[in-house]
Amino acid sequence: MGPESNGKKRLGGGGCGLANLGTEREDECGIRLEPCTKMVLPDCFHAMRMKWANNCILYNRGIYPEESFAKVKKNGLPMLLTQDEGVKSFISKLTAQLSEWLETGKLQRVVLVIMSKATGEVLERWNFSIETDREVVDKGVSREKSDKDIMREIQAIMRQIASSITYLPCLDEPCVFDVLVYTDKDVAAPFTWIESDPKLISNPQMVKLHSFDTKIHKVDTLVSYRNDEWDE
């Protein structure tokens, strides 16, 4: 895949379903499984937020059986996390990679795509657009926001995702998911990632969710879905 006109690259790495995993992303690679340090805590909050959001979406949209999730508490927040070993491994590696790209300011967007397992048709796109404060990344300018405020915003996002079942169409067929990651085009993709099309939805309905800001990165969330009422 070639770089997009806005200076981005999009990569993909398969697809995640009931039996197999995959991801999609843009320009960079190299998975690093390291604990968060205090210096990059906001980056870790963003990366962990994506992990929690992915789990929340997969649970609430019924991509995996309810019994395959376990209730846990993370940073004082109740979460439902998948216990499927394949999905856990995939999301863990994805989270580590996102944390690395966030730290270097290379990550622009993450999109979780839900597709029909039978046809591959895209049914939903959960788009997380990331805006990085370049002064922090390039010049080391300090920006501070309390962990309490950050966690409050994460909690608001989780609530909005959970409430999405009230307006999103029912997914009444087996589905798989993919993760698309967009980075700066100068990022080298690891061999485990593949180039991908954007997996768009024709004439989608869109709902904007709560924004999330650590003072270093701001994330805007938008879910788009197929509107069956418009089908001929």
C-alpha cells in the first residue's frame, strides 16, 4: 500500500475472528512489551485506553460470547476483558506497539473494523483520531493533567461505548474484527503487518463520542455503521 495524500500510511495484518486474529495499521512496526514509565504515563493511558475500548466494543457488540469475558478492575475502573488467549495476545501486542508510536508522536489514527464473517462486508468502524502536541514530543515542553481527570474521561468513553447498543443496529450474524492503524508515512512497518484498504462503509450513519485529552494527546472518537434503512 502506498502513503495516503495526507501524509499517512495504512497497514493491516489479517483479521480477528472467532478463531483467527489480525490487525491493520499504518506506517510503523516493532512490538515492544515494556512497562509504562512515569515519563510516558500519558502515552500508556492512551494505549491502555485503546485496549479497554477494544475489549468494551468486542463485548458490547457481541463479537465474542459473553462468557469469554471476565470482570476486572483497572485503575479503579470496572472492565470486561476477553479471556480468549488468541485475542488477549493480539490486543496485548497491539497495545505495546501503540504505546511506542504514541511516545514518538507517530500515531495518527486507530480504527477497529467489524465485518461479516461470511461476506467480509464492513458493518461498523470505530475511529479513534489522535492529535499530538508537537511541542511536547519535539521540544520536551511539559503538559500536566491529573491521573484522576484522565481516568474520569476514560470512564466516560467506556460508558458511551456500553450505551451504543441503544442506537447501533443489531449484529445478527457471526462477525470478525480488524484493527487499522495510521501512522506518519516515514514509519517502517514490521513484517507482521500488511498493507490494507481502508475498509469503508458506503453511506454510513455516524455518531461522535466523547473526546479524551491527556494534554499530550487528544483523541476524538467516531463510530460509523451501515444503515440498513437506506438499503434498496
